[in-house]
Amino acid sequence: MMNKQQFCVGTMYTNSSWDKYWEGTMKRNNLNLGTVTAQSVMVGGNYGITDNLNVMVSAPYVWTKANAGTLAGLNGVQDISLWVKWRGYRKDFGKSKVSVFALGGFSTPLSDYVIDFLPMSIGLGSTNLSGRLMADYQYQKISVTGSAAYVLRSNVKLDRNTYYDTRLHQTNEVDMPDAMQFQLRAGFRGKYLLAEALLTNWTTLGGFDITRNNMPFPSNRMNSTAAGAALKYTLPFYTHLAVLGGANYTIAGRNMGQALAINAGVFYAFYFGKNHKNQY
């Protein structure tokens, strides 16, 4: 959480690549794709309306490529995301403390990017409403955090008036299935260093499998479980500045690439109000 009138802004670079993917539940490679890479630069900010109520906004620029075959990569500004985060409960128990959070999110495309060209598309094009519950437990400098989110997704429109998924549709509108995300994080939370291991699951609530030797489709069932690590280090001699880094690897999936994603970023925090102490 940001403190009241504290604002944190920064940028994050992510590189995600895979050369194997799940076609339904069957893992395979594709010599017509080789290695598919998606890169992004995200700019985001977090403002503390109160000590227990924060507003967060972010938007990435994304570009994709494949190192084999003839599919051309795409690039552009993807979706803007807006989140409100509320800490509804906090209790200290000696050397332990428990916090419970509720979050609400909204995202929508910022550009008219192509969605019907997976895996080269930079996004799926839906407008989303999200709700997340999160519980955090900390004992001295050891922490465990669990969260669950529901994502309500709008329908999307293709640049063609007929398509086939499991049957013929004579329309350009695609019914996008909703999704859920679950995450468990655990690690060390010190004054300047935060180091966590994390396990993340994304489950699409519906959809269908990629058909044999076909391209992915926006309403496919896209499930994944990824394991990774995250680091954050605040400079002791200049606590306005923090550097972040992390990595995730997809250990199980369905209609997804088995991706290794690496990220790094830098964030700067300051107060809009006067006479505040540095509390980072």
C-alpha cells in the first residue's frame, strides 16, 4: 500500500518466449513458428488516497515476433488497466500481523489492434471487469499472501463476418469466456529487500481447444500454471527509488505456450503533500 498522498510511478520491461506449446492438452513444437517472443514496456502508477485506499493505473506497449516461418509480428499500445485497492482489515498479534484486501479492476484496449492473429496478436481485445480478494500474513520478516480473482470479459469483434470454433458462426462477434486467477506468494519481507516465490494459476471458464495444426483463437480455453520468483530492493541511501525483477516459467498449460518470462523495472515514490517523512 502507498501511504496517504504518496505516489509511486515507474516502468517495467517484460520478455516472454516459448518454443513449445499445448495444443489442447498435447504439448508440441511447430517449426513454422520456431520461438515466439512477446516483449512489453509497461508504465504504471499507484496513488494513496488514504493509507488504506489506493488507486493504480498502467498501460503497456507490446511487440511480438517469431524467429521462423512467415508470420509477421505485431506491435502497439495494448490495454489500459485501472485498479482500486482497499485494505479492509489489519490486525497485529505480537510478532505477527494479518491484512485482508479487496480490489476492483477495469481494463479496455487503448488501440484498435488485431486480435484474430494469435499467437502474434498483442492482446485479446476484450473489456474486462475484475474482482480480487487477498489475504496477507506476516511473521517477523516472513510473509505468505494468497489471492483469488474473477475476470468478467466482454465479447469481441473480428475483422470478418464468419468464423468456426466448434460450429459455424455467421457473425463477427465472439463470446469470450470469463476467467479466474489464483496466486500464492511466500518469502522474505525486510525493510529494503522483498524476495518471494510465487505460484500463479489462470483458468478460463469455458472455451474450446485449438484444433489440430490450426491457429489459436481468442475464445480458446487458455489455462496455465506458472512458478516464479519476484524481488524488490529499495535503495537504503535513497528510499524514493526501488528496483524490481522477477521470472516465471509455465509448468502446466492448455492452449498456451510453455513460456519463460523475465521482467525488470524501476519505480520512484514521492509525496504530493508537504511535511511527510519517508516511509517506504
